[in-house]
Amino acid sequence: MTIDSAAPLFPPPPPTPAAPAWSVLDVAEVRGRSRLVACKNIQPLKLLQPASHGPAAHVVLSSYGGGLVAGDVIRLRITGQADSRLVLTTQASTRVFRSIDGAVAEQHTVGELAENALAVIFPDPVVLQAESRYRQVQEWHLQPTSLLLLVDWFHSGRMDRGERFAFTSLHSELRVRVAGRLVVLDRFGFEPAENIATSPANFAEYQTFFSVFLVGSPEDARFQFLGEILTRQKMPGGTGPHFSISSQPYVVSVARARENVWVLRAAAHSRMALQPLCEQMLAALADERLLGYNPLARKY
């Protein structure tokens, strides 16, 4: 028997799986305006950079396939450096297509805002098509003087085709920390096959669901201003003895969950019913202390 001295005595260990790739956005203040100083796309996510008419940087999320198919995983890491301003929108509604083999479409977002940074996350709704499976996780890390306004919005299905709660599963989680302290933990999961979606205990007759989270310093004039705007959206007479929720095209609740957190929730029969609410918020964001213009003025 001969021995090859060059051959290894033991087989090499299996290769370590590569770390998942992340798309990256990094915004910094440059000569009085916020600019993207780093931007990287990882498919299926596509990042568009339209010209901004104000001091904030504007980034639009899109996708190469017009939506998310089963098994797609989007990972996005966002950094807002000190004094920067960012508005993040989507090109259109995020369509989640049906899952054939049980695979889930996922979106993961991790954001970090430095001192006095502002981020406005204002996407179009996620549209959960029949037999789709979708999971999203968002995690934000703020400094005490950072300001975050985040919209989370989903439709029960392709409403113009009469599709309602025909998806398989929806899971959503949002975490926001300020100086390392958890101030927002919002978890939601729903599987229509195991629940009666149209029950009054669930969604009743409503088909589109809109949430706003505002996190900032109570001493910040920007936080105070946006808090007042959210407060004005409360429905008059909502506690009256003859108030009927089912007869309303939309319902809104607003609460100050913590001294540095406002939460608005809205449910509507249609997207158009929520358009006045969106327009009021976008008009407020055009304030010079915030974005300085309405980034969606020409879209709707």
C-alpha cells in the first residue's frame, strides 16, 4: 500500500454558508442637503433615487418582478447620519403573489438614525393576493433626538377584483429602540383559514388597514407638531351612544402610547376612503422643519 503524503488525512469541513446579502442606504447631510452617500441594490429589490425638491433625500423602493413571489427575501439596511433627512416611499403597491410550495415572501428592514436625524417611511400598501404567504420584520434604532414617522399599510387582497382575505398567512413585527431601550413592539399575525376575517372581532367589513408610528423626543418641536396633526385625525363622536362603526367608510384611533410615541390606526372599506388622511399627513410633512415638500404630490 502506498500513501500519498500530499493528500489530507481528514476531509475538509463543509463550507460555511455565506452571510445573507443586504441592500444598503446611507444618508448624510452634505452642504445643507441630505444626500445618499452609499446605495446598494440586492435583487429583487430595486432602489430608485428621484430628484428631491426639498432638503431631504428621497428613495423609492421597487422590484424587478413587480412584486414578491414565494421565496423572495428582501433585506434592507438604512442609516441616517446626524442631521440627515430621508423619505422612503414605494413605486406602487407591494404585490405578494401566491405561494405554490408553501414558501414565504419576506421583507426585513433594519434602520439606524443618529442624533437629530429624520426618517419618514411612507409606502403604498402591501396587497396580499390569494394563497400568498408574507412576513415582514422592521427594526429601528434611534438616538434620543432622532425622529421617525413610519407607515405600515396592507390590503386584504385585490379589492378591485373582489378578493378579500384569500391569502394564506400574514405576519408582521415592528421594534423601535431609543438609546437601546425598546419603546415600540408591535406584532400582528393572521391566517384566514383559522379565523373568520369578517367577524366584528377581527376586520368586519373593512379591507384596508393603515398604521402610523411616530417616535421622537417630547421636547422636539417636530415631534410636537406631528403629534398635533395625528391628534386631529381622531373621529368626532366616536364614543357617542348612537355611533355605528359599521356605517363609517373608515375609522381612526389615535393614542399617545408613551411620552415619546404616538400611534394611529385606521381601517377603511377602500383605499380612497383613506386618501384625505394621507393628504393631511403629507401636507404636514411638507413643513420646512421636516421634508420641506410633499414627495407624493404628483403621484396621487
